[in-house]
Amino acid sequence: DAKTTQPPSMDCAEGRAANLPCNHSTISGNEYVYWYRQIHSQGPQYIIHGLKNNETNEMASLIITEDRKSSTLILPHATLRDTAVYYCIAGGEYGNKLVFGAGTILRVKS
Amino acid sequence: DSGVTQTPKHLITATGQRVTLRCSPRSGDLSVYWYQQSLDQGLQFLIQYYNGEERAKGNILERFSAQQFPDLHSELNLSSLELGDSALYFCASSVGDRGRDVEAFFGQGTRLTVV
């Protein structure tokens, strides 16, 4: 599994875009980038994933650099309910363990 | 509601005992994952099954074992329990075991307290 590096914490003003970076410089060609979040002690929630192209869904956008060594999760209009730990995972190959790192604590403030 | 059901939600047991945690994956999902989350640690991957077969193994203790049954539900067995085994145990499921099919949906967890 490729190792990912995320900042330990970030703050964002309510209503503004939250941009969460992730470094995955050792990602292999077949590995996807997945983003999950965990609010308090709830089960982690899937947000989005991508391979090479940028992706967008109703929750967020995922921007992957051309060399695939890093990505950014964008929450376009953060709300207080988006306060959570956000995890970036690189994996998805056969037998991949879907390993969670320490993640980024995002605090959305009013 | 993720569609993944974990039972029981809470479990209190004594040291040395054995417990079984149960997970029912989303309808149609063939892959099941188990994770442990202690207070002072992040989500630790334990084990993954795909269509009844063990697919990947993490830092799962020898006192712990799991299996996935023909109906695709899974059980995590924890034996000779120690105080340090107190944690949230999450189960997740996904359609497949690779690529875009590894979009995992998590249950709400079983909180195990060992006293």
C-alpha cells in the first residue's frame, strides 16, 4: 500500500471552501486515491475516490495531480457538520488492505 | 444508514472471556473488512474477506479470528480478552476487492469494554 501524508489539522471558516491536501508520492499506477471521513466515533463515511482524472460528486471534488503524487479534497462550502477527521488512502489493488493513516482533523468554525 | 449492520452495539465483558462480533454487509457486497479503533489510536486494519476467503491481513492478534460465511455475513471472534482490547470494532463492506469496487461502507461499530 502506498503511504499517504496529511497535515494533522486544519481550520476552515463556515461557508468557505475547505481544501485538504494529501501526499502519496509512492502510489503505483493501479492504485486509487480514496477519501473517507469520521465524525466523532461514528463509522467512517466514504466521500470520493479517483484514479487519474479529477472527480466530483454531491459531497466533494477530488483533484489529482498529473503525476498522481498528491491530491486535494475540496469541500466547496464547508458547514459545521463537516467537522471531522478526513482520511486519504492510496490503494485498491488486489489484496489491498485499505489502511487508514492518522488523517486530518478539519475544524469548521462559524 | 450505510446498510452495514453490526451487532451488538455495546458489549461489556470480563478479562479472559471470549466474545463474537457480528457483521451483515450491504446487500450485494462480497467483501468485508474489520477494523479496531482504540481511544489513543486510529483505525487499525485487522482483516479482510472476499466471498468467503481471507483476502488481506493486518495486525490481527492470534487471539482474534474471523470468518465470512456462505451468506456473506462475517464474525470476529475475540478470545482471552485483555483490558487493552477495549475498543470500537468496525466492520465495512464493499462490492469487490480491488479498484473502484473498494468503496467501503462502514457499520456503526461495536463498542467493546473489557473490565
